[in-house]
Amino acid sequence: ACSLPGLSSTVDLLIYQTLCYAHDDLDHIDVDHYLLKVCGQAEFLQKIVLVYSVLVIHKQSTTTHYVSLPPFYDLPHTPLFPFSLFLYSPHSPPPTLFLSSHISVFSYRVCFPIQINQLPRETQLTVTLYASALPPPGGAEEKGSKQRRSIEPLGWVTMPLPFDKKNRMKSFNPNLSGQVDFPTSSFEVLFSTPAPGEFCPQYDFSRLDQHSQRQLQDVLHKKSLFWLTPEDKRLLWEKRSFCQTESGALPLVLASAPRWEWACLPDIYALLRQWACLNHLDALGLLHATFPDQELRRTAVQWMDSISDPELLDFLPQLVQALKYECYLDCPLVRFLLRRAIGDVRIAHYLFWLLKDNLQDSQFSGRYQHLLAALLCCVGRGLREEFDRQSWLVSILAKVAQGVRDASPSGRQTVLREGLEEVKQFFSVNSSCRLPLNPGLLVKAINIKLCSYFNSNAVPLKLSFQNMDPRGDNINVIFKSGDDLRQDMLTLQIIRIMNKIWIQEGLDMRMVIFRCFSTGRGRGMVEMIPQAETLRKIQGEHGVTGSFKDRPLADWLQKHNPKEDEYEKAVENFIYSCAGCCVATYILGICDRHNDNIMLKTSGHMFHIDFGKFLGHAQMFGNIKRDRAPFVFTSDMAYVINGGDKPSSRFHDFVDLCCEAYNLIRKHTHLFLNLLGLMLSCGIPELSDLDDLKYVYDALRPHESEEDATMYFTRLIESSLGSVATKLNFFIHNLAQMKFASSEERPVLSFAPRVYTLKTDGLIRNLFVCQHIRTYSPSKGYMFVVKVDREGQQGSVLVQRSFEEFYELHNKLRLIFPSSKLPSFPSRFLIGRSRGEAMADRRKDELNGYVWHLVHAAPEVAQVTLRNIFCFIHVLLSVSFPAELCWPPVSGKVAGEVKLSITYKSDKLFIMVMHIRGLVSDGTDPDPYVKLYLLPDPQKTSKRKTKAARRTCNPTYNEMLVYDRIPRGDLQQRVIHLRVLGDGAFWENTLLGQAFIPLKTLTPGQCWADWHQLSMPSTESAR
């Protein structure tokens, strides 16, 4: 048997037998047996029993055809049946014949005016059945009603030309609740695959003239075949011999081939053989519906064979969609996927759920059923039983989720508890089960007490499973019913691939990558990220207007990262992850961004959830877009990055990270267009046509240089930061969600990360405010050091608290007890300098008295008081404190630094002014701008300048200043004279610093990016 063509191993033989078993000999197998196990009996019968309402599956001959019929037609009434045949040939418009009859029996011979040898082998015949309403009895039809009668399709069937396994054309009778006969020819028609042409020239790109090079580069920069104009295709096909050094250009060139008939194939196959072997990422572009040719698709799959199993998982959804574009079930792509599924249980697991999800596709359901049967034949009994358990668990959870969703708000908890009893019974029958979300998640029970639901529209379930690994934590997931998770799944897949690209390029953006998987239309699982909170809850700690304040995020991170090194690490994580989120959400056009679908981990990592709107499909308030900013980047995020409300050098790092990450993704524009393009037929409403794909193309701007893209994204950051609409959107969402707020979800104190008790921290023996220290960050003032002694603890613990935090503790206690039972609190209002040393010393003594009375209060007061004090005094800083924090003075003539990126090419000098840090001011932040001269310049004609930044000593510009017609021989004699000036509206501009930068070390064609020191001359002002 292994001597059969194309069979080189036992695995190939197994796949071959499986495909025969699942396709060619359907009369001898019971496909329904497998489908009943993987779908569930009720779900399966709902699909196939109602012949005229959902789907007709025909199991005969060597092909399978599908008919989709709307449920409201009653065929026995015999309406008027027009009948049309369409012959669809790839790459050319199909001829159409139209026939009609008053009865449902047809007997017509249809001849298409085209020769068989001019048709590609992949030509398909489409038969569509239409119906129109009958006139009323007696012929009493109203005037004009004939024109109003609509003709609607009842069903259709698409079939390839009937070539058998040996590529011989044969006669057969495909059914559409009827019969279409291909008459037997008097001679044998044989389609033979032509050999590649012998001559296929290959030329170096540089041999083209400059004009042709620019033309060809402009076309190649489009990165996708979807936007090739007829002129582009003509140029690409004409110059195809000069494009072979561009590996990603092959799909563009092949899409430009003028004809694909048999006589033209030798030239195309010669080009395919001559082209350098594509990597697996570029080969994805050859699996689009644009390329039905079997030899081409076989070559693409052969090139993809080098992909590793972990990387294959990243592209598996697209490959499953590409199966729709195959002409035959037994094809290289199907064999490739089955072979990989046999070798890796993770691939088998995800392939099973992807195929199962696509059973809902009315057009291709039959094909996916057979592929699912083939997969289940290959993987063996053990894995089939595992898939059976998973499907059973998902069906139970879907029923529970639907019940909770349909119940009244007051009864949902009861319905949830009752429904989870069935899940508990499931685990009494099955000792363990792997979750569809990840085959590595093996669970053995459900923790009913830890399960709950979310108060959102879909009412998703929060489920807690007991880990099979006794050393592992509980596995928490979200189960959704009523939401189509395919869009979330696709969005997270693209973000995961972006993150891998960044890491491969040495840029770790600290992204939070979590799984989301659709287990059927309208249901699925989402991984829960621990130790994370929504921005709404974080901002809510500062009141309903917290979204308008700058400090909530910084204070929350400080609360959870009390030590200085912990906080700095959290801020670093925040800077990187925030930059990654900005880039990813902009490219994918993620909309409906409010503070309940942006989350922050205690470690500082920021991430987005809930991707119900993407590719620019924004929520609308009437005619107004809800998402007005390019992406979410608000002042409270900038406050964390800057370490305060003024720009700092860390903001420069943030901008640089965004621009670098953006440019790295732009280099892979063709990959993301291919991935999204293969999903156009998957049925996601917001990814259904080329306009949706064009959004990503426009966002990536593949035609622009890196410098232009850097300037563009810098302007996007400025636009997002300056948008008031984002904060207003957050505020409106806060108001809308107030009804769902629960006091039990809020911390005891705004600055305490959680509730601390006697059990967790131990009994307090004594509290004493021992000293005050001067602080400068995040604002100037005094902090009070509290010495804490506990039973069973060696030594004392020192805690640092502000006067305002003492005051918050007092207000919290006033909500519980009347003022008569509490000691009086020191006055917050002082006359004179409220931040002086004497004031701080006096407040220290007053706070000592207040704390002593709290600890020694009546028992009923002390019990509750101590719970709040446990939270209040929990260690937030290390034991040692600096005596004084101060900024070092700036030395004599040093006035900061400026970062430039300088490039020389084609007699042009490109100077990008990026950032300035450490400008010296006289107490008022200046409005700095940069002015350049290219010396020698006695006539002052080389002046270039940037726009002015507002109120900052650490501005970001990312503006390109260009000097034309600079001969290469003159470059080494040139010097850049850079001046930083403070913009004055009614007075002379103030010189803030200057630098002289010789260009003698600049290498043409290379980018020189560096920081240059600014100094102050003897004069203090200039025009």
C-alpha cells in the first residue's frame, strides 16, 4: 500500500486511508456516529434533520454538494422556478445562462460558448435555484404587481469539473434535490499537468533604469494583491524577472498573471520553480482564494512544511479558513494539517475546536464535517474520548450560562448555584477534563463557592476549577454565552504575533498575552489574569470624577509596590506595556475603549480586554464617534511615565518605544494583511470586505519611510494625550456603571491594597509617630514615620504615612461610629506656611495623641478601629528612610542634552530632532523650540526650526528637518549649529542652550542617533 503515489510513510498511509474512509466511500461509513459524539445529539439533529430549513447533505459519488434553503419556503406549493447555471472560471468573468419553468422538473441541455481546453482545471460549476411568488388564483393580479414580485434564491450547489483521480473528465449526476447530468463525451478528455517552461530569465533589480525602479518599488510597497490596479499588474508581470530577489513579491507577481488557462501554465510554473523558496510566513499569501491552482497550492504547502509546531498554532485559524478555497478534500493542505495533528496533541486539540466551530458555516459545513471525521479517525480513541468529555462540559456550561442570563437579576445567583451542581455531577462521572482554552489545563472539579458572574450585558460566568496538579493554583476562566468570541480570538491572535515579532527583534514590550477561544457560535472561554483591576475601579477610588484626575494610577501602583525598587520596576513595566497597547490597538483599530475594558496588573503591566469593535468600527452616539482619539493614552498614564505632572526623560523613552514597535510591525505588513485576508470569509461581521482590510493597510502606512512613520506616530501620541473625549468617555461610563458598584468590592482605605486583619498581621502592641521627613515626589511636603510593635515580632516596623492618609482613616471611622466615641482629629487648616518644619513637628505630636486614643478606645470601637489600622499601618516602605531628598544642582554651563538622528543619502541631509532633556529654567517652565543652522552659513540661509513645545524642560519633537543639495564632498566640512530657544510671546526669545555638531564622522547611508550636550554661551538671549 505504501507504494501508492504520494505515500512515503505510515503516517501518509493513515491519512490516505482516512480521507478515503471519510470521503470516497461514504456509503460504507457512519460519519453521523462521530458527529453525534463531537456535537451532541440535539445540536447535530438540529443541523441535518430539517432538509428544507437548514442543510441538505448528499453522501454519494466522489463529491459532496451543499444546498442552503431558507426556512420559510414550502416547496410542494410549486412556485415559478427560474433556473440558472453559472460556470465560474478563476481569473475571468463567468458566462451565464438563464432558463425558467413553471414546474420543478427541468430537462434542458445547456452549452457554454467556451472550449474545455481553455478552462483551468479548478473551474467550478454553480447551479442556483430561484423562486418567485405565484399570482393569485383566477389571474386577478393588480396592475404593476408583476414588477414588484421579487426573485429570491432557494439554494445553490457548487461543484468542480468532474475530473477523477487520474485527471480524466467523467460523467456524473450531482444532486440539488434533482439532477444535473454531464453528458458522456465521444472521446476521453484528459487534463495533464504541464511541465514548467525551460526558460525563465532572472535579472538583478539594479539593471532597471531609475524610473522603472521607482515605479516597481511603489507597486511592491503595496504589500498586498488586494489593491493592485490593472496598471500595477501589467508592470509586475512585465518586470517579473527583476522581482525575484524580493521574496514577498511572489504573490503580487502571480496575482498579475494575465491568464491561467492550460497553455499559460508552463510559464507560471517555471516562474514558481525559479523563485527562491519562500519562508512559511510569505507562503501564507499563496493560500488565498485568488490562487486556486493545485500545483501552486501544493508548492505553498511544501514551503510551509518548515514551520515549527508552536508557530503553526499561531496561524492555525487562517489555515482552517484556507481549506474553503481548496477544490478537493484530498489536497496537500488537508494532509499537512492531519499529519501535524497526529504528531502534536496541541495541534490536534485546537484543530478539533476550530473545525467544530466552522460546522456552523452554512456553505462549507459539509466539508468541515468530513475533515472533522478524518481528524477523529487519525487521532485515536483516547483523544476522541477526551474531545467527547470537553464537548460535554461545554454543553453543560452553555446551558448554565444561558439560564443565568435569562434569570432576573435577583435570582441569578440561585440559578448559577443550581446549574453548577450539574457540572459537579459531571466531574463525579469523569475524573478529569482538559479545558478547550488550553490542553495543558487539566481540571478535576469545580469550586462552586468561588464561582460568580459579571454584571455586564452578556452576564458571563466567572468559573473556578480545581487544578489536577496538587501544587497548582485554581484555574479561573470566564465562560461567555451569547457573545461571538471569534473576533476577540482573532484580535488576541494578531496581538500575540505582534508580541513575538517584537521579542524576535530584541524588544520585549512586556505584553500580557491571554487566551480566548470560541467553542461554538455565541459561546467560548476567556483566560482570567490574576492580580489585575480595571481602570474604572482604580479611578473610582478617587471618586466618580477619578477619570479626570492624574494621580489614580500612580497612587494605585505605589500602594501595591511600596518599596522604591518595586515601584520603579512597576513603572518600567507600565511604560513598555502601555507603548505596546498603544501600537497594537491603533493598528487593529480597536474601538469601544472605556475604563472597564482596560486593565492594570499590580506589577504595572497594562492590557486591553473585550474586543467587540475593531478595524475602526467605532461605537456611535448619533452621528458622533465615541472613540475620538487614535488610541487610549491619557494624562494619568503620562503621570505614571513622567513621575509627576511634568514631562521627563522617561516620556522620551516611551515615545521611542512606541515608534520603534510601530516600525517593526510595519516591516511585516504583508504578514498581517495575509492573516486578515484569509479570514475575510470566516463570517465576522466587522471583517467582511476589503474596506475592513484597508483600515489596517492605511494604519501601517507601508509606503512611508521609517522617519516619516516615526513623526506620524509621535503626532498620534500628542493627539491622544490631548484628547478630552477619552476622559469624558470614561466619566460617562463611570456614571452608567455606578448601579453595579458594591461596597464589598471597594477597599477599606483608598491607599490599602486589600483588607488586613489580626490573623494576617498579628496583634498590635504599640503605635508611635516617631518622626517626620521631607518629601519631594510625587509632591513636596512631609510624611510621618509610624513605629509599629506587634506580638511575636522581633524589632519594630516603620511605616510612612501622610497627614491626608491619617485624615482618610478618621473619615472612614466617622462613617461607622458617632463622633462622640472617637478622639478629635487635628485641624487640617493652618494659617501661614502650611508646609513648614514647625507645622510638621506640631502635627506629629497631635497625631501621636490621636493614635493613642484610637488604640485605647472602647472595645466595640477598638475592634473595628484596629481592622482599619491594620490596613492603615501595613508596611508600604522599607525600614530605612533617606534623611532628605533633593535634586542635584546643574553645573556651570551645562544646559541639558538633545537627541538627534542624522542621515545623509542622495545628496540630502536628514536631521530628526527627537528629544531634549534637562533644560535649565528660572522657575517657570519654558516653551522651547529648536533652531538649526548648517555652517558655514554667512548669509543665514540654512535656518530650520521645529514647532514650540509647551511648558516643559523635557520636550519631545520627532520632527524631520531636511537640507537639499548637499554634495558628499562638502559633508565633512559642515557643522550643525543647534540652538534651543524659549518662545516668548511679547519679549525676546530666550536662549536655553546650544550645541555645535561636526559632521566629519557621519557615514553616508547610515543613521547616526545620539545625545548631544547643550551648553550656555556668555549671552543670554537671541532672536
